[in-house]
Amino acid sequence: MTDRGATGTAGTHLGMPAFPAAAREAVRNDVLRANLRRATHTIRDKRARAVAELADWDRLRAAGKAVKDHALRHLDRYLVQLEESVTAAGGTVHWAVDADEANRIVTGLVLATGEREVVKVKSMATQEIGLNEALEAAGIAAYETDLAELIVQLGHDRPSHILVPAIHRNRGEIRDIFRAEMGGWGRPAPQELGDDPRELAEAARLHLREKFLRAKVAVSGANFMVAETGTLVVFESEGNGRMCLTLPETLISVVGIEKVVPTFRDLEIFLQTLPRSSTAERMNPYTTMWTGTTDGDGPTAFHLVLLDNGRTDTLADEVGRQALRCIRCSACLNVCPVYERAGGHAYGSVYPGPIGAILSPQLRGTASGIDASLPYASTLCGACYEVCPVAIDIPEVLVHLRERVAQGGPATREGVRVRIRPARGHAAERYAMRAARLVLDHPGALRAGERLLTRARRFRPRRLPGPGRAWTDSRELPDIPAESFRDWWARERGTGR
């Protein structure tokens, strides 16, 4: 049984080109663009109406930002408190420094139960580390139960959206996938299956019900972890997650360390902001919370795997660390003009869109072509910042990461922070900036340069040569005036200072 496309241990989709090349290919796909345009416009319009219902939205946004920033500043203390709370409630906590260690821990826990299959709650952390592939290599079948994730898995595909991983598929494509693939994974779809959403949902329900009733082990992530009580929280819309979280005997949760919040009361903020920002609902249909284990109720064994995988390095960056506030609502994707046209696959990561453009290069470093290109996958229009429910200034971080790429900033390799050489393709820009600084620091040189340009104005090219040619493919060079401002001032106002 084959799973979706292979990923590296750090979550990079192997063989992915840099963003410009991948995006260039994606924008030629008319079906993909139509699917994305329809879905993103529908979601963001509904979100705008849902947010407008709250008169105190700005205060909720500021409160969410403050809670997340406080938790990140004191992450060491709250993670220790979380471990103590989970342990006291009957759970077991494991610490994973990177993807390989997390995969070894989870694989070992599943094998220790004697089972060879698991059901999964939608989890971006497990996608980030390539857990499905690691389990498959150990002879363990992992079944996605979220409807969109199921579509992606059956289609041997990759997710392209944080909230709706199969957003790039239309109903006809989903019908064809169900007909062709469901039988190889379990209960087959009806041969007369149509593309009506109710028929598709019913086929998925019947297919998954067998797995829910049979599975002894489940794997999940979590939206939040409460340090005060050891409680984990999952928000979902379908109920499939709750089936995984309550029916199996063993529950293994893989969660990024940044998901911790200090107190149970802090959830009050996110119970209002996350549903409205993600699904445009006043409250998500299913909010499941669990604290350790309880005799006669739910799983008898609970394991929490706390995942670092580059998060500590990200936390060390005073500008970039705000990306760790992200609550995975996907609002930034739905308003981004770049994502709408290029789709999620072009980002080469399980984290697409604006948040992926700042999160992936920090978690994985900027040594690869795809990660070095992601900070440039934006128009810097600022729409992502305006809709973010925890006020992540994504444009600020993008510019910060562009500087790192251009100057050859730090990268993470096998858990070690190193410096890389300046990225190829930026040498001309660096030399131009150095030349500009030299001229601007010397007024005489600036005056001479201005006069030389005005006298040579008739020789102005329509397009720049070399690396600058791409910039003038869609822009005209400005006209050079017949007289510089400095000379005009001297002529009109005299030569005095």
C-alpha cells in the first residue's frame, strides 16, 4: 500500500523545485485555479461575516497574541508544568528533538501494542515529520480519517491547504478517486457513486466506520495543550476525530511545543477566534478535550510526544519567532493573491501559503532552493496580517527572512545552527546596494552621477540588462528628467544652503 508523495525527515517534499518554478507550472492549470478561486473566495467571505458579528474582535485578537507571546517567552516553565500535569493524570510524556526521533518514538509505541494499523486525526505535525511514511516502513498502516485528508491519501496526493487539504480537487475528481481507490484501502465505494456531496460523504462514512470499530491505536495532534491541567484540545467539524480520540485503547498525540497555553481559561479566547477564522463558524461542531486517562472512559493508555523539530531555533529569532503564535486557522491562505493562483503544492511543504512562507524556512533552514525561495513568495500586500487572529506580522517576517537569504543567514542542519553562504542570484543586488551607499555618502559623486544621467537620457534602455531584465519584463523604466532636482533648486532658489 503506498501513501502520498515521499517527504524528507524535515518535511520537504523530495524533488520539489523552488517556488517560482513550481508556481509557474501551477498557474497554467486552469482547473486548479478555478477550484482555488471558488473555494478561497467562499471561505473568506463567510469568515468576514462571522468576524463582523463580534464587536470586540480586535480585543480578542490582541488577547490571543498576548497569551501566545507570554507562553513562548516562558516556554521552558510551561512545558515542564505540562509534563507534570499530564503525568499526574495518567499519561506519559516523550520529548522529540527532531522528526527522526519523533517517528522512532511513535513507531515503537505502536509496535509495542502488537497492532499493525492506526487511525489518525488530522494532524499537520505528523505530516511535517513524515510519520505515515515512517509507519509504513515499519509495516504499520496509517489511515487518515478526516474527509479531506482521506481524499488526499486515497489520491496518492499531497495536502494543499491547512484547513481543507483537498481544496485543489473538485467533486468529479473526488468521485473518481473514491471509485478507483477505496477498495484497496478497505470498504469499496459504490460503483454507481455520483458527485453529489451527500453521496460522497456517505461513501466516506461507511468506509471509515469499519476502521473506527476495528482500530486499537489512534494517532492525533492537538490545537492546544493546557499546562495548568495537562488537557489537550482538538477542534474539528466532522466528528471523525472524536471517534479516534475515544474508541481506541491507545492514543498517541504528536504536538509541537509551541501549542502550549498557560491556563484553561486561556482557551476562552481561542474558542471564539479559531472557528470564526478557519471555518467561519461561531463555534466548531466538535471540540474534544482529554486529560490523561480515566478508568472505563476513553483510551487506557495515553502518550504525548512533544515535538521540537526546529521550533527552538525559531524561538531564538526575535523577529521570526512570532510565526510560532500560529493557531493554524488558514485565514492568511484564503486572502493571499499568490496562494490563490499558485496553490499549496508550490510551497513544497505541509505548511502552504503566507504562514508556510515564514514557518518552513525557519523550521528547516534556508539551505535548500525551495526554502530560500519561500520568503519571496509574496507581494507583501499585508492582507495576511490583517486577517490573522493572533496578529502575526507576516510581511515583516518575510522581509526579515529575505535579508537572511540575501546575506547568507543561519540555517539548521541536523539540529545544529550553522551559517550558509549568501544565496546565489543575489550578488548583483548586494553590489548595487553597496554602490548606492558609496554614491549617497559622497555628495560630489552623487552630483556628477545625476548630471551624467541627464546628459545621457536619450540613450535610456527600455529594459535592464542581465539579472534586472526580469524586473522590466512587466515594468517600464522611468524617464530621466532633463534636469536634476539639485540643479533645479540651485537655479531657482540660489546656491546657498
